[in-house]
Amino acid sequence: MKRQIMLLLTASGMVVMLNACSSSNAENAGKTMGEGDEITWPTVKIEKASPTRELHLPGELTSYFETDIYPKVNSYIKKINVDIGDHVAEGQLLAELEAPELKSQLAEAYAKVKSAEAQWTAGKSTYRRILKAAQTPGAVSPYDLDVARSKTVADSLSLSGANAVYQSMQEMNGFLKVRSPFAGIITDRKLSPGAFVGPGEKTAVPVFKIKQEHKLRLQIAVPEKYLDAVRQNQPVSFTVMSFPDEVFKGKVNRISHNVEKQSRSEMIEIEIPNNSLRLVSGMYAMVNLPVERSGASLMVPSSAIATTMEKCFVVKVVDGKAQWVDVKKGMEADGKTEVFGQVKEGDIILKTASDEVKTGMSLKLVNTNY
């Protein structure tokens, strides 16, 4: 009996609590959705301004010059004079190669030069004697004189050809001394003395990799919509992970004037002096690039632009009614966005656009003093 009384009291308490909650919710709903309430729409005026913002773009430092050094002739490595990390000057001897057959070919070419030179000297002397004898009428026939002249010319051309071959062989032998193409740092060495190298190898391996680190290139990809705002000699600042508290400076030195199809961006390049060699090629950089349009553009609050699957638009107010106007977005800065389309300076638009506001819908506007 006592148990039944307890259950009855508990059920009564729950009913009272539910009734109280229902009364409270109904009261709150009545305050929110009162019959006299009507939605009002704040408006803004489209203004002209020169949008300025600072782009934060990733970039990578690369060496100013970088190349793999391959031997130009088939040979064996005789001696290596430098190693990884060595600083080298332009023209410095890096390695010596040996190719006995090249020396033999050089000696053969030299012998041919001397032979052609002797033949040309002899032919020239003969022609001079015949030419002198021809001064006596009837002593030399015109035919013999022409033959001697032609042989002299032929000997002269043979000597020129032999000299050309000899010079070529000298250059080929000069390739046995591998020299640095520019001042830089040896960043890699692939081979050792005794290795066979040469352009005839299908899997040719470079002997060295050399980079010029005293001046670096910083390359960044600028999105297409900001290209009009990028200028030659424009100041740039950047940071790297190795020196997080230090800001490095530079300026735009080169603009590629080419938009990559895949990324829809244009590559620009900044030259960075690096005499202290603190910065290293391959470092990741975060670049701050200030961009500004060359002329004034139409600016609206970013909230005034609505984007659906089909279009991007603002809601223009004409005689108290809504009108969708298609626009394209440009630069964004300080909560405002650049727009392009059938709008003009001074047009009144909703401060917050929504696809629920249809074209032709009457709007109650907030009184705004422009």
C-alpha cells in the first residue's frame, strides 16, 4: 500500500514539471515570433577604393646557379681535387681524367699538321720558281703555271684542315681537366678515382653537383586573380623556419608572364643576397607579398556576396525590391571584397546577402544615412 502511494506521488510530480516546461517554452516562443515582428534588412552602398592586402604565400629558396658536372669525353677518373662542402672559384681544377687514346689522336693530328705544312711550303716554293721562269717568254707553258698555282691552293687548304683537326683534338684533351663553371659550393660528389665516365654511358652519373649560394632565388606562385597587383621591384619580406624571429627582405626581380594551367598561378622570382651563407637552397620560406590594384575598384562587405552552386551574386535594392546581380569576386582585404559585374558606385545592396531573398521580393530596409 505504501509503495503504491509513493508511485502515485512520483507520477504527479513529473506531470507538474512537464506542464511547467511547456508553459515556459510557449511563452518564449511567443516573444520570439510575435505577430507584430517584421524582418528588416540593413543595406550598404557600393564604394570605390584601391584594395590593398598582404598575401602570405609559401616559397622555396633555390641556388642562383646549379648544375651537375659531367665529363665530356670517355675516360677514367685519375684524381679528384675537391669534395662535398668545398668552396671553389670559377675555372678551378676539380678533377683530372685520363684517356690514352686521346693523347695518341692528338699526336697523330700534330704529325698531320707538320706534314701538310711541309707540303704547302714545298709547293709554294715550286710555284714561285715557275712563276719567275714564266717571265721569260716560252719558258713555261700556261698549263704548268695553272697546275702549280692550283697545287699551292690545295696544299694551303689541306694545312688549314689539318690545323682544325689538331685544334679539335687539343680541346678534347683539355676536357680531361674538369674545371668549375662558376664560383660556388660542391654539394655532392658521386664518383671516385678509377671510375669510368663519359657521355657514351647510357646511365651517365655526374661527378659533382655545384651550386652558387652567395645569391639565391626565391620563387613563389601568385594566384591568377592577383596578377594585376604584382609589380617589378615590389618589396617582399619572408621568414624561414631556421630563423623564426628574423625577417629577410627582397624585391620582385622577375615575373614569368605565364599562367600555369594546372595551378592557375604565375611564377615570380626574388633575388636574395646571401654573402653570409646563412640561408641555404632548399629552405622553405613563408613570403609576405603586399599587393595593390593599379586603379580603384568596386568594394563591398564580404557578407554582401552570396554564392550558390550556380552563381555568385549581390542583392541590389531597386525601389524597395530585391534584384539579384551576378558578380565575380576579386581581392579580399579587411572584411571587404572586390566585385566585378553589372553594378556601379553608389548602388544600394543588402549588407548580408541570402539566396532566400528572391528577385522582386519587397524589403523593409533599415534607415541608413549615407
